[in-house]
Amino acid sequence: MRPSNRAPDELRPVTLERGVARYAEGSCMVSFGNTRVLCTASLEEKGPPWLRGTGRGWVTAEYSMLPRATHERTKREVNSGKPSGRTQEIQRLIGRSLRAVVNLPAMGERQIVVDCDVIQADGGTRTASITGAWVALHDCFAWMQGRSIISINPLREPVAAVSCGIYQGRPVLDLDYAEDSAAETDANFVITGSGGIVEVQGTAEGKPFSEEEFLNLLRLAKAGVSQLVDLQKKAVA
């Protein structure tokens, strides 16, 4: 039995609330159960220096966690002078995931920075961030279209992410903290709306997992992402 009493293939309640940040070109408050992340997309008219003269744009991401997003207060990373290795890994993952579904030349030589700030953490903050970031990015592009900055929306398709794991010997979808902290295997899947795999992160916390177990997790993830993509499409419709 899962601590949340969910079925093995059941997502936590997911909400995607648009337009929550007044000044951002695109924004979304995403909730996966008790995990809540504020995602904002900000347009910068100048792209990164290494793309100057190429005609291509860029999408990048930054990720952070508020001090009391967790059970005990964590120190602000700004006070240590640099982001932690975990933070850098997550924000690079978010950026890669978004760029995988963006027609970068259609942006022109501009950059969009997507900020993902974890307000409350109960497992799956990176997967929630990617799912909400796509909505914020969609609305940023729509804002640009409405002002004739771009002629078409550069998003090719949705992208979303979900965690899966082996908990008490059985594969389960969308781990919360209670499951994540005790899982024998923990994995994150980033998948597009058409079913393309962008990235898979999988770790055995105890004994190694088998190919059959991995395929079971992949099947769960694809079904979960399909539900998330439906929610994204409804949110931006």
C-alpha cells in the first residue's frame, strides 16, 4: 500500500494555474500534490554571446528552493556564493527539456529565461518544474506573438516529466517524499507529447534494477506524461 493510498499508476492531483506573476511574460503555478513550484518565463531581447549572428534564439532555466520549502529550513544558496551541484543539474535538465521542443531559429536572436522556484517540496520538484515551465514558456511565446515580436509560436509540441520508482517491490508512478526517500529505485522521465524521450534519470538505491523493471517504469511514465500533456493542453487552450 502506498502512503498516499494511490493506485500504482495514479498521479497525485495536478494543477496548472496560469498568469500568477503579474510582470512575467508567461507564468504558471504548478502543483503535484503538496509540491508547488512557481514558474515564470522572461523575455530578454539579446541572446547569449555565442549565438550572436546565428539567427537562433535560446531558452535557459534557473531553479531554486525557498528556505522553508522543506521540513527544515535550508540556507539560501546565494549566501554560499554559488548554486549547489544539485541545483545546477536540475536547471540544466529543465533547460534541455524545453529546448528539445522549441524551434530556436523561429525565436530570432532572443533569450527566454524560465525561473522555477520551489515554494513547497514533497518530492518530484524537478518533474513538476518541467511540466509547469512548458506552460509558462507557451504563454511567453503567445505574448510575443500578440505583439508581433515573432510570427509563429516556436513550440513544436508539449513536454512534461514525471517520476517513477520501485517502492516496496512494485513499480509506482509519481513518487511523493515518503516514497522517494524509501524507494529501491528512483527514476525521472522527460517525454514529449508525441512520446519522444528527452531524458531518463534512473538510480538504484539498493539492489540494481532489471531491464524488465525499467520497462515497467517506462510504461508507467509514458502513461503519466500522457495525462500531464492533456492537462497542459487544457490549461493553455
